[in-house]
Amino acid sequence: MLVTKALLFDLDGTLVDTTMAVETLWKAWADKHKIDAAPIFAEMHGTHGKVIIAKYAPHLDIKSEITQLLIDEEKLSHNVIAVPGAKQMLENLGEVPWGIVTMSSKRVALTKLKAAGLPVPHILVTADDVLQSKPDPAPYLKGAQWLDIEPQNCLVFEDAQAGIESGINAGMPVAQIMHAGHCEQINGTLKTFTNWTDIQINMDNNAVYVK
């Protein structure tokens, strides 16, 4: 059993299944610029697009590329679905402090949540709110700040290596959701879950119990 005070969730691959949409997006981008998509696929999950572009196509104008990618991503995001058990889990959190930390833009994140039928949290940290992308700790530290809870008391749920490293780098305990299969269990994660049907979350005297 894991004991904490608040929960911070990644979005893509953790709460919503966006694997097909994300792979379609980056395959089209790579083909357009005649770039091998294989190494991009290995690290795109949980990583901001500007990091990918700067690494694999530094000759391009990042701002204009991101603008077009966001337009394309929003179109694809209408087709995402919830990870099994995610909707019921979120709707049953009650008074548990929680938020979402994603490297999608706010507009795209809201589109994904709506498409998947998931509730919108009061705390939604997106790429619009931080300068650094995962695996930098900044996104999750921002989530803890907005929840007004110390980082070590925030349990992170993640699926991809960049996001897991971001949570660990922020000094937070991390549990890994394996549904999307983006990577094997990462060293430093406390526990793995297949999806949300495996998990029970309860709160008692300001402590949150996860098992």
C-alpha cells in the first residue's frame, strides 16, 4: 500500500489512450521532413514537441512547427479514449487533492479529456504553464505548488520514461501505469499497475491510501 497526501496524474498513456494519435502525428511529421521516425517513437511519449524538433530537426523553425503540430494534434485528439477504469477512479476521488500534469497544450489537453469523458481537474498543468519539459522536474513541481502540498507528499502516476524521471527528479514517489506499454518498469518507481481497474484509492484523516 502507498500512502500520500495528493495525487498527480500524467495524461497521455496514463489516463487517456493516445498511442495511435501520437504515433500518427509524429509519423506524418517525420515523413514530411524526411526524418526517420523510429528514434522519435522511442522518446516522444511524455516529451514536449519542441524538445523532439530541436533534437531531430534543429534547422526548422520550432515555433511554426509546434503551431502546426498543435493544430494536427487537436484534430487527432477527438478520437482518444479513457484508459480502462480511469473515469470511475477520477469520479470517485471525492475530497482527494489531485491534478493533471501534461506536456500537451491546455487546449489540446481539454480536448482529450472531453473526448475520453473524463472530469477536468482544478489543477491542470500543461506545456503552457512551464518553460521546461519532462523529464525536467518543473512540471510536477508546478503541480505540487498549485496543490499547495510538499512535493514528497504528492504521488505521481506516469507511464513513460520522461514523465517518470520528471516525477523522481521533483522528489516525488512515482507509480507506473503499464497500459500503454511505452516502456518496461523504470528503476525508482514504487509500484506498477496494469490500468485503473487494479487500483483502490481511499482517503482518511488527510492521508490518501493507494493499493
